Amino acid sequence: MLMIMVKTVLGLGGVYLLLVGFVALMQRGMIYHPGTTRTRPDEAGLPEMVPVALKSADGWIATSWYAPPKIPGRPTIVFFHGNSGTLADRAHKARAFLDAGFGVLLAEYRGFAGNAGRPSEQGLYADAEAAVRWLTGQGVPSRRLVLYGESLGSGVAMEMAMRHDIMMLVLESPFTSLADLAPAYVLPPLAQMLTRDRYDNLLKAASLRVPLLVVHGDKDQLVPVTMGHAVLNAADSVKEGLFLPEAGHNNLWEHGAGKRVIDFISRQMV
């Protein structure tokens, strides 16, 4: 009987290790779900925006969309979207910012929207860096940039906030780190060791020195709202939290988040 139990435990352990190994090998395919359709800004209802091909330091080119502020003195929103779809899927958010007079750069990534390459943490950082540097090269001061990070893009925006002297940071549905979102059957120590793309928002938040707004839905089933609270609490800067009781992960703007974000940015401009 003891031998049977030992063999059973070893067998289950082997299956578990195979499962964890599969997750480790396939993790980027589980993280990134890029849309491949290349759309023109006018087709997405943004005729004032123009495509701009931005070349990263490692040579990859990602096509983003840009429009300058309609109202002089208004900042430019640099929007880093989440792990799926394309920048065109965020056209309604860009529309709200443009109508409020802000400039907007909808930043795209390698591997998304017909761009060559495969996404990774360092790759997305390189693409984001190219976007910020392109704007400053166009004469937009970094202190007039508002970085907006949506879900996975919260990690991209947070990293850029560490590198550049920006105006403010807005994080929509931020996580503490990707390792903390590992499947429940992956034990925490293994998740920390095996996660290649980490986006450590919680660690970086303590070094943040610009105004921060965290927007999160209490009913978010992908990124627990407790993570949004943790990132907000870790920041040592002017900060606000907008936690919407009826919102989930993808419908924050349907619950009024857009107007509240614009109000926050406008108040910081005074």
C-alpha cells in the first residue's frame, strides 16, 4: 500500500511539473493576444490622427497614431493598450481625449496590428521608448506628457514613468506584477522563478514622483481590484484612486471612467 501511495504521489508530481513546464515554455503565447488587422485612423473614426512609423532602438518598426492638441497648452496623452487587440480597439478612448482638446499618441507594439516582431516585456519597453522619444523629438516636452497604461499597458506606462520626467501617470486595471497573476496551480515561488515578462508595477510604484490616478473595477475578474489598491498605496506621490463598484476589467469607460480621467488630468494642469 505504501509503495502504491508513493508511486501515485510521484506520478502526480510528475504531471504537475510537466504542466508547470508547459506554462513556462508557452507563457508569452498565454500573455500576448495581438490583433493582426492593420486599420487606418479614419476607418476607426479618428480622421484627425495620422499613422507614424516609429523605429525602436533594436530595429523594429511599429506604426502608431498621432494627433497634436487641439487646444494650445493641453498635454498629450500617450496611450499604451493592453495585451489583446490593436490600437484601433481603443479608438473610443482616443476620441474622448481628442474632443477634450488633448493631443493623443495611440502607441502600438511589435507583433500587433500588422507590425513585424514578437511581443515581450523588453520589446514593448523599446517600442514605448521610441514613442516617447519621437514626441520629444517633435518638440513636445516630456513634462507635457500624460502616460496612460491600460491593463498590461500599465506595466509599460509605469516603466516609462521611471525613465522620463513626465506630467502624470494614469493606470487602468493595473496588476502588482505578472508573476502575481500566474495560474492558481503554479505555486508562488515557482511563478516568481519562471515568469520571464514581469512588469513589476508594485516594486516601481514606490519610486514614482508624479501624480498618479489608478482606475479599477471592483468586479474585475482578470486583475483583482486588490492589486489596484496595492499599486496606489505603494506610490509616494500625489495620487487618487477611482474604484468603480459595478465595473469589471473591460467596461470601465462604460461606467464613467473616461470623464473622471479627463477631470483628473484637467485638475493637475491648474
